[in-house]
Amino acid sequence: MRVDASLLKCRLNDRAQVGHLVEHDLAVGITEWTLVSRRAAVIPLKLQHAKALTLLHIGTVYSENAILPR
């Protein structure tokens, strides 16, 4: 499954939980993803030029531009 990973959204209690990828061109390294719950996903990354990746976790991110499915 090919995924546009620049913005990941899920609906939870009428609030959008949004994840933003902050590394330049990181989305091209994501070829698949698996939901493990309504709030979490496993996203394997293929690193092309880097030997390491720093992960940043932010509890809840609010985005005014988040679109909720109705």
C-alpha cells in the first residue's frame, strides 16, 4: 500500500490527532504503515542518506487545518 505520509490523521472523540513529518523528504522513505490502535501506528522508515534518526514525540498536537470526517 502506497501512503502519502506528509500528514496522518485519525478521528478520536471529534478531535483530529495530526502527525507532521519534520525531516526533509522523509515521506518518500515510508512505503507502508500499520495501525495498531486508534491512536498509534507502526511506520517503518527506509533511511537513504542518514545513519540515524531522531524521534520526537508530542503528546497531542492541535491543528486548525485538520479536517474531520463527518
